[in-house]
Amino acid sequence: MDVSTAISLLTVNLIVLSVVIVLLLVVAIILIVKLNKIAGNIQQTTSNVASITDWFSPVKVFGEIVGAIKSFKKR
């Protein structure tokens, strides 16, 4: 095999591998960004569930009912 042919093939191989590595990095970054958005949505959902759970505690519900009845009787 001629030296110039070997150098040409190695150059083509290097270019192809460089493109593949760059594409893999881009795909990994896109996946990380999407996972970060999903984690943010999960964080917001967890916060909403916690606030709903706090609001539906029996003491708070009965306190609100009693407060509504008292304010209705005052009218």
C-alpha cells in the first residue's frame, strides 16, 4: 500500500470519527437539557402535591368550614 493512500484513509477515518464524536456530544447535551426540564416539572409537581396535602389536612379543612359557617352566621 502506498504511503499517500494510507495517509488519505487515515485522514478520512479521523474526520468521520470526529463528526461522530461531535454528534454524540450534541445528543448527550440535548438529553441532559431535556432531563433537566423533566426534573423541574417533577419538582413543581411535588411542590403542588405538598401544598395540596397541607391544605387538605383535617384541621385546616374543619377550620375553614367552621370559619365559613361563622362568617355566614354574622351576615
